[in-house]
Amino acid sequence: MTLSVGTDAVRQSLASFRQEREADWKAFEALLARVEKRAPRALSEDELLSLPLLYRSALSSLSVARATSLDSALIAYLEALCLRGYFYLYGARRSLRTRIGDFFLHDWPAAIRDLWREVWTSVALTVIGAIAGYWLVASDKRWYDAIIAPSLAGGRNPDSSAETLRSVLYGGGDHFLSGFAAYLFTHNTQVSILAFALGFAFAVPSVLIILMNGCMLGAIFHIYAAKGLGFELGGWLSIHGTTELFAIAIAGAAGMRIGTSIAFPGELTRMAAAAQAGRVAATAMIGVTVMLLFAGLLEGIGRQTITSDVARYSIGGGMLALWICYFYLFRMVRHGDR
């Protein structure tokens, strides 16, 4: 008899509890269903303001239900409802537009600033490689064929006349230019990917690839400088080269970051250090793709249609200044950080 009375009391308590609060739960559930299927603008201003109030009411109900050991099915229902409410009210809900904006305004520049030691090491390796390539070809022109692939040379070699070399700088025709630009874009994309992807081998392949790329630049520069066209070649290359070489340097830096993190993980495990470095490096590499696309456009459109050396250097220098300002001087607060 006593057990029956106790059971009836629990049932009455549960019924009373539901009767008092169920209307708020259903209202909250209905509002969540509407905003999840559509958007916040589907609700009126009063409905939007009621969402956090209904959420707190549901949390209170869940707390009471757990404390008094009411129906387990009811507790499960309230837990699911509160979880939905939490994710909607406090969870990260960023649109594709917001994510793209955050990448260009915050994530990409922040990743390059994080990699600043590796980036400038990569730039220094490019310069060292260029000096080495120039010196090797100057000492023995046979080195040119060992350094430069025939498809990349485009018919240029140490025996080419000044007129032939000059015609490449200021002529060549649209068909030649578009094909050559496409080849160079493909080549430099491959160099960037390899410099990044092979960095896991303690950064050694990344260093060698960056050095070799600089060596190729120095070898090509020598054959023009030997014919008195070094200044002209610098302008021809600068239109796209400042962007392209900077992108390759960043790709090499990303590979170096992963390789050095694996070689010297510090207090972390090698896998944890590689994963941590990989997040920064991957962000930088997405940006490298964007830079190479810019370089391809400059190479295919501006380099041959603009024949003034002053204009070529101005564009190349302006692009380099733009990238440096964007990466190292520009600051923007991430969306939602305020």
C-alpha cells in the first residue's frame, strides 16, 4: 500500500512538472526547428529575443529532472533539446563568405608571419642558388645544359645572339607567350608542391629544391648579362617573378617548418609537432596557390604586352611591396574576435 502511494506521488509530481513547463519546451523546439531549416530572419524580433530565455528555462528543467530522478526518457529529451539550443546560440556558425574573408584577412597573413624565419631563409637560399648558378655558367657554359631543361630554356643558350635573346624579351608573339607562360606556371607549381611535400624528410629536399630553383634563375640571368641584357631581363622577369619567386619561397618555408618540427619536436611527440606545424603550413600553401594564379595572370597578360623596362620594374616592385605590406604590415581582427 505504501509503495502504491509513493508511485502515485511520483506520477503526480512528473505530471505537474510537465504541465508547468512543457509549453516552453515545445515553443523552444519549434523555434529551433524553424531557424535550423531556414535562417534567423525567419523569426520575428520577439521570437529571437525569447530564444535565450527559453534555452535557460530548458536548462533549468533539465537540472530539476536530473536532481529529482524523474523519467529517464524526459531527461534524454531535455538533454537533446538543450544541446541543440547550445549549438545554435553559442556554437560556431560561419558562412562560406565569412570563412573566405577570415582566410584572406587573418589566417593567411598570420601563417606567413608565423613562418617568417623559414620564409627569409628560403629567400636567402634562392639568392645563394642564383649566385651559384651564375658563377657555374660563367666558369663553364656546359653547366647551362646541366642546370636548365631544354623545355624551360625555350631555345635560349649561351651561344644565342643578342638579337635572339632580345626578341624573347620584347617580341615572341601571343601564341609563343601563352604557351611559355603556361609551361612556366606548371613548372613553378610543381616546384612549390615538391618543396612543400618533401619537407617531411627533415627539410633537406625543400632546401635542395629551393637552391636548385635559384640556380636555374642565375644560369638564365648569366646568358643575358653576358650579352648586355641583364637589366632588360630583370624587368621582363620582375612583372611576374616577384610574386612567383615569393610564392615558391613560402612553399619551401612551409616544407621546412614541417621538416624541422619533425627533426626537433621539443617537448611534443614527432607526430604532434608535425600536426601542429602542418596546420600553419597548409594555410600558407593554400595562399601559395592564389599567388601562383596571380603570377600566371601577370605572366600571360602583362609581361609581353608591356614592353617598357620602367613599367615592368614598377609593376614587379609594386607587387613585391604589396605582398610584403599584406603579410607583415596589414592587421585585421578575426571575425567574431571582438
